[in-house]
Amino acid sequence: MRISKLGVLVLCLTAFTQSGAFPQQERRPESARTAAAIPYAIGERLVYVVKWDPPWYFFFLPNMEAGEVELQLAGETEHEGNKAWKILFKAHSSGTLLKLAGTKIDDEFSIITDPETLCTSAVSKKIREGKRKRQIDVEYHREAGQLRFREMDESIAPPKLKKDDVKNNIPSCVQDPFSAIYFLRRSELGPRHEQTFVIGHDDRIKEIRTHVEKQETIETPAGKFPAWSVNTAALMGGLFKEGGQFKIWLSADQRKIPLQFEVKVSLGKVVGKLKSLPD
């Protein structure tokens, strides 16, 4: 049993990919919201405890601690002369699953995004998963309609360039999975609400649709809350191979805090629950 990345959450919401045609028409981002309407603030930090629930045929294994993931709207910065936001995502393995899998995970992603449209400008990934050590950098050049992808293997000395590629005809607004989560939180959620995203993951771009299923009460270490359950098609990254069904619960209030996420995969499911409410 191979356990891959612990993150591209959430929240992994990492989270949105599905098979489908590349959109032929450019996606127009939603109009900018006023600061008062944005349900989160710079500095918001969300930490989740992650557990693995084995499939029924592993009846001899209980659900077990897998690790912890953190998503933070870290601060304001500047990118190519324009105001930008910096998002940080971290994933660390721990507990019983770490002992079982024997692979330590310590990943960190840094994302630069536009504060109004949440279109992604750059992504930098430091991946440490057992012997696998990678540095991945993605740059979106919106005006030129280009994406540059660069991957270095840092498990050897000196580091080796694995890939350096440029893709053309890229939509002017592409969002990474985490920027998409912040964008979703700006929406007016309700029953049967649907939303389409153009999501970039490394050098791939897909059109993803999410939909609100229902409102229900969920319980996390942070407390018990009414929440909207939002379903998508697949998750990118995580404690599992990509391709599982991804679901996220957002608090049914103005803040729309991501309270919980769940990924169904071939080997059971992975569940992340918010440890405490952000300030």
C-alpha cells in the first residue's frame, strides 16, 4: 500500500480535478467584492487533524491518525508591481499511519494570488515525502496566455532539472485549489448552488464544477456547527493517489469557514476536521 502526498487539501481542498474538456471560452472572474463582504481576513489560519478510515475489507484496522494540514492567508505582498496575497499550505504526517506507511511527509506550498479575482500568479512547492524531494515552481503569465512549469529533483546532489516547460493558450484567470476555496467562500451558498472553476495543478488545467448538496450539522474538535456540504469530483494530492471524490463542509454563516473535508478513495477515505476556530 503506497501512501502519497498529505496535501492539495483541502482542503486539500488541493482540491479540485476531474476529467473533462478544456474550456474553449475564457472564464470571466466574478466582480471584486468590497472588503466588508469578504468573510476572512489576512492572517486567518486553519489547522486540521487528518485521519484515515480504511475500507471494510481492512476490518482488522481501526481508523487512525494520519497527520495535520494547515492553510493560512499569510499576508499581503507584491507581484510584478501589483498588490497580491500570499497563501501558505503545509502538510505533515504523524501518528499510526506514519508508522504503518513508513514514509514521512513534510510538504509546504506557497501561492501568490490576486486579492480581487483570486486568479493565481505563482505557485512554489517544496515536497518532502520520504526519499522523494522536489521543488516545483509554476508561473502564470496572464497577458501572454502562458504557463511555465519547472521541477527540480533535490534528492540528489547537485539537484537535477526534471522538467522545464512552457504551455501556451492558457486562460487569463486560472486558480489553484486553495485560491478557489477562498473564492468559493465569497459566494452566496444555498441548496443546489453550483459554481465552475478553472483550476491549475502543476502543468495541468481543468474546468471543475462544484455544487452544494445540503445543510447539515457536523462535529469537529472546534465544536458542532451547521454547515453547507459542497461536493466536487476529485482531489489533487493528499494522503492518497489523486482521483478520489472530494467533499468539503463550509460553516452556514457569513464566514463560511471550511470545517471539514472528506476524500473517498480506493483505499477507504480520508477525513480532515478543523482543530479550532480562527480568530
